[in-house]
Amino acid sequence: MGIIIKQSIKGTIYAYLGVVIGFLNVVVIMPKILLAEEIGLVNMLVALSNVFAQFASLGYNNVTVRLFSYFRDKKNDHHGFLGITMVITLIGFLLSAVVFFILKPYLEGSNQEDSPLFVENIYWLLPLIFFTLYYTIFDNFLKVLYNSTAGTLYKEVIFRILVLADLILFQFKLIDFDFFLAVYCVGMAVPMLLMIIDLFRQNELNWSWPGKFITPELRKQMMKVAIYGFIGGSGTILTSNIDKYLVGNLIDLEATGIYSIAFFIGTLILKPSLSILKISSTVLADAWKNNDRKTIAKIYSASCRDMLIVALFIFLGIWINRNNIFSFLPEAYASGRYVVLFVGLGSLIEMASGTGGMVIQTSRHFPVITYARLLTGVILILLNFLLIPQYQILGAAMALFFSRIFLSGLKIMVLWIKFGLPAFDLSTIKGLAVSGISWGLAELIPQLGNLYLDLILRSGLFAIAFGTLIYQLKISPPIQDIINQTLVILKIRKRG
């Protein structure tokens, strides 16, 4: 648990440093200097490249998470695990490129009328797929080496600083939009290259081959895990990305731009889970290998409690400031207000299931989560086609909300039935009560005329009420420790 808490805190710091830069980029600057359809283009390209990259991985990311513990041996270059990973990934990319050229006429034809800008820039998908694919591969490899924070630093902070610089150049008319897009797409290579440098410095960048280490039985297991990883990962990536493409396809790129901004705000709630899930997957895989059920139960229980408390704090912090946040945006983005609500609630529900998905994925029951994720992806697509024509971008947000209820509920139920692991206890009820009281107090403040004064007073009252009640009720030991350390740093409390 110690390494999980340590890397989770470090990763969360990086993630929220990225959030600050991302908020500046996405909410404050982009809507003021880019057209909504240009923002929609960027997000549509990124979303579609994520989908292609998932298929191109051939499910091998799942092999890394589940089976690397059997290869772990630094003296012997981990028995060539990285070497075979690189070869399989290259094959996957080449296959995805073939699929891209097969689908290209359809992608162009279906978007020509409503999203012509996408058609003009469709070839940027190829480098984006390549960079996204190899970023994920190296990030996963560093993760199983117990370094879950490097990828977060490079993607959430360094890349966003690069985007900020790109936006500044565009703002001062030193570059045009085509050059801005080129810098954005090529800049996606930076996190990947920085991770390669990290691996080289750690003497982990090797190209050896497994040889006879992979027995027929291990090969069979790897193929099985990869197949299920391919299926389940496809469902996951569809759930996270297909809505942006479908909004552009069924409405237009301008709607995609508005939806993407609101989606970004609503998914800020998920940021703390990035580092927790990364490091937990490795610890859980090792725990299952050693049949250490006590550690597994402890990780799952603590994650449900702590992730829900953090999610409630962030979600309510965003929602009480909804008017302030949207005052940064042009009037055209007002239709995204309730997109934030539904996406935020969906993110909250996902956080409430803690590391449940990872517990199942690293167990012998991993096919269950595979089929659940695939079914969720199918449900999401059907709901998008059903709801977007009627409710526009709000329909996409509603579809995401319902799909996350389904998947999170399924994970919680499976863990309760198969392993006897409850997701919630008395601390959950206390956390919900604290959230309700803190939210009610913040909503009592009338809207002030000064944006920044309202933001400070409303957020300050909410944070003080929430933090004080969580601390006094001793709901979460890790959060208790963080508050104690903060009080010591601020010299409000003596050490020890």
C-alpha cells in the first residue's frame, strides 16, 4: 500500500498541474482564439487516433499488466519482454495503417458535408496513431517497473506546456492554423521520446528476444490474455472516445468543439484515478500471483472510499462554480453546461468503483471485465445514435452517463458475488453526508458581481467545510495523513 499511496500522491500532483495548464489551454485560451470547429477537429482526430491505437495494440497492453510479473528479471533483461512488445506493436501499427486506408473513403464520405475540415486533415491520423500507440506501450512498461508517474508527467504536463506555446504562437499570428495543427500532432511524440530516454537511463531499454523462455503454456496464456485485452480494451476506448467522433459525424465539428470543452471539464474528476490505477494494476497482479487476498481486499476497499471522497470534492467544486467557469467561455459554449453535469456524474460513478475493474482484470476472472467493457462500448454507441439526434451534445453526455452506471454497477456486483468484496461501508455514507452539507453551504452564497471574488469565497467555504468534516470524522486515513502533513507544513500543527 505504501508504494501505491506514494506514487498516487506524486502522480496526482502531476495530473493536477496538468489540469491547471489544460484549463488554461482548453477553457481560457482555445475558445477565444480558435473556432469551435477547429477545436472540434483537434479533438476528433485525437479521439479517432485513440480508437485506432487501441486496435493496433492487439491487446498486448493487457499482457504487460497481467503477465509481466512472470518475466520480471532485470539481470536477464526481463527475458526479452520489451523486445517482443516492440515487434508486436509494430505489426499492430502496420495493420492499423492498412485498416485506415480501407476505411478512409467511408470516413471522408460520411464527414464531407458536416465536417469538411476533418476530411482535409485526415492524414494526421497516421502519426497520431503511431505516437499514441507507442506512448501507451512505454507507459505500461514503466508502470510495471513501478514507475507510474513518468507518463503522467510527460503527457499531462510537458505536452500541455508545448500546446500552450503552440497556442501563444497562433495568438500572435506567428503561425497559421495548419502549422498549429502540425505542431500539436507532432508534439504527441514528445511524451513517447521522453519515456524512451527514461528507459535508457534506467538501463531498461533492451532489444533481447525471449527465446525458449516462452514455453508453449506461457505462449498460450499470453495469446489468451491478449485476445481478451483486445476485446475489453476496445470497449474501454470506445467508451472514452467514440462520442466525440459521433458528435462530429452526426452533428458537425462546431458541436464537437463545444462538447469537447465541456467533456474536458466533466472528466477532471477522473484525474486522481490515473496514477492510482496505474500503480495498483502492478501491485494487484503481483498479489494475485502470490494469492495475497488480504492485500487485494485492502487496496479495493481503500480505493472505493478514497476515490469517491476525492471525486465528490472535485465534482461539487466544479458544479458550485458552474456559472464562474462558463463565464470564461464565449456564449456559444453555454449549451455545454449540462454536458458537464452528466459527464461529471458519470465520472463520479466511475470513481466510486475504485480499482474494481483492475482487481477483476488481474484475476482469473478477467474475461468477465472484458465482455463487460465490450458490451458497455456497444451500449454507448447505440445510445449515442439514439440520443444525439434528439438531444444533440447533451445526448452524447447522457449516453456516457448511462454507460458508466452500467459498467460500474457490474464491476461492483461481480466483486461482491465472486470475491465477497464490498465496495461501500459506513465511511461512504459519512462521505456522502459531508458532501451534501458542504455543497448546501456553498449554494447558499448568492451569485456575487465579481467573478474572482465569487470563485474564491464559494470555493473557500466549500473546501473548508468539506476538509474540516472529513478530517474531524476520520473518514479516510490516507486523506487524514495528507491533511496532517499539510498542517505541519503550514505550521498550524506540530510534527508528530
